[in-house]
Amino acid sequence: MSKHTQHRFGKPIRVGMIGGGVNSAVGRVHEIALKMDGEFELQAGCFSRDAEFNADSGRQYGVAGDRVYPSAEHLIQAEANQLDAVVIATPIDSHADYIHLALDHGLAVISDKPLLANVAQCRDLLTRVNSDTTEVFSVFNYTGYPVVREMKARIEQGQIGQVFRVMAEMPQDSYMRLKNQNKTTAIQDWRLRDAEIACVSLDLFVHLHSLVNFLCKAKPLSVNAWSRSISGVSPGLIDDVDAVVRYENNLLLNAWYGKAALGQRNGLRIRVFGTQGSLEWYQEEPELLRAADALGNRMILDRISTSSSITPQGRYQRFKAGHPAGFIEAFANYYTDIARALREGQLNPYTLSVGVATEGLELAQAIARASATGQTIELGNTTHTNRSITA
């Protein structure tokens, strides 16, 4: 039994960080978000393999120098009895080793997405934890936006009727833009290698899946997909993907994502269509919810609209309306929900499970196979722990 099942976590929850140094893409975001609401305290870390960046990260993050370690192994072995959890913010291919090492030492795990690099690693993890465990979390930060949570509540309340279609897209321009600027050296090396699952799917599609699961809770049945290499930043590297996923209850998902769409910095958009209305959210305008009713009347709602039940809640009013909250606040909302789950020993409506993370990678793998074979990939009807994928 891990130590966090034996007692309730105190406040703040004591964490160490693996990776996420000041030179990383997302480390500072994790550091700010986990501290924002006072639920966590960053006490130790191995932030970088580079000694200088490691030490500098510790100073900037307010971690004592004697609790900054040269490796993740040193960190966990030295700090297992002083910490409650570790945050993993390293490249994808290292997640599995660090997750298992932390679990071996009785520490809870909070991992940057994707949780793991492939389905086999997920199934291996599920041999030692339940799919709804509170020992392992993956941060799907976009579900932390209050307006996305408002969408979830309205769908669950039946306000837009039976949902029959979701249009989800996440176009970005980083690969094409940097290629055209002769700055491809700015792209992290690990992002330029595809494995069983294309890196762009590990990076972007898992977010789209988390949002569809969060909003609709439907089970995927089959996948068709088309993948392309457009930018040429690395020979054959996939950077543009279209997928159609068929779900139970007559629901279809049309997904488009990639890193070759010039002018799109992070064009995450999700539109949900039902028989009695529709809802639309665009990440670059995070506090606006566009809605239509059964008669086709269009509305634009904001954080304090009187018909909303989620966005006006006090926890989302870090500052008054008209001063938009955004990406880091959404991260912080998700961290606060993780803290609640850790203390209560069970998931809550806002914490997505290891099972959901596994399903996202199963779908990403199915997208790769559908693209390669030109066939519809059927998803098995068994549970997350042993769902099979066949052509």
C-alpha cells in the first residue's frame, strides 16, 4: 500500500519536480500553476540534466540548493519520505521509468501529457494501478478552463439535446513558420521523431481526446484517419492529421490537428452540436462561450452571464470579469482538482483518469494504423485495461 492511501494529504501537498527547468517549454507553467491556489508546495527537484540550468531553476523556483538533485533517481531516493508526490515534466519517452520509480517509493505522480508514449506502456501501468487510481494523474489542462466546464454542465443537463457531432481542431503553425524562418533548430529534438504513434498525435490529439471525453463521455468505436508530412522540418515527420471517430450513441468526431497551419498559434477550437442547440469554444478567446438554441438563435456568453452555473463560481474569479483568465489559470484549476482527489482518495468530475489517458493513446495508435493502411480501425468493446485495436 502506498503511503498516500494511509493518510490524508496535508496542505500544502509537498511535491518534487522532474524536468521542467527554466529552459523547458512548460516547466514554468507547472511551477506557477501548482502554487497558484496554495494547494501544493514545490520543495525539491531535478529540473535539468544540465547542472547550470538545474541550479538556476532551483533558485528561480525557490527550492533550497541542497534539495536540487543531479538526477531523478537521486531526487526520489533522497526525498521519498519528505514528499507526497512528484511532477513529471520531461520528454515523453522518459515518463514510464519515472512513473514506476515514483510508485516504487510510495509517491503519487502528476505527469505532463501524454501520460505515456504508447499503449503497451499504459497497459503495463494498469497492471499495478486501477484505471481510476488517485496514484497517477496526467494534466489535461484545457479541461481546466471554466468555459469548458460550463459546456460540460450544459451538455450533461441536456440543454443542447442529444449530441450527434463534435468538431475539434488544434492547428498550430510552429513547424512551418520556423522552417520558413530558417529556425528549425528551435524545435526540440524529441519532437522531430515519430514512433508507433506520431509525435504530433502525442502532443496534440491527446488534448482533443481529453476534451471530447470530458464533455461527452462517449465510448469510441472506430477510426478513419489521414496523416501527412507538409512542412518538411524532418523527413517524413507527420505534421497534419485528419481523423473521423465514430462513437456510441450516433456521435461522430471530426478532428484536425497539426503544426503546419500558418497563422495559427494555438487554434484549439471545439464545437458541439446537439438536437436542441450547439456550443462553441475557442482557446484564444477563452472566456467566451458561443451558443445556439433550438430555434437557431445565437448567443455569446461570458464569465458572469446570468444563465451560466459554472463560470460565475468564486473559484474562477481570481480577478473581476473583463480581465481574462487563461492558460496558466486553467492549469491551476486542474492542479486544484488533483489536490482534492488526492485528499479524498477518489477522482472527481474534473480529474481525468489513467483509463481516459490510455483510451487517448489507443485512439492515437488507431489513427496511425488507419492512416498507414487506409482502413477503418475498429476499437474493441472491452475495458480500458485490455481493449484491442484491429483493422
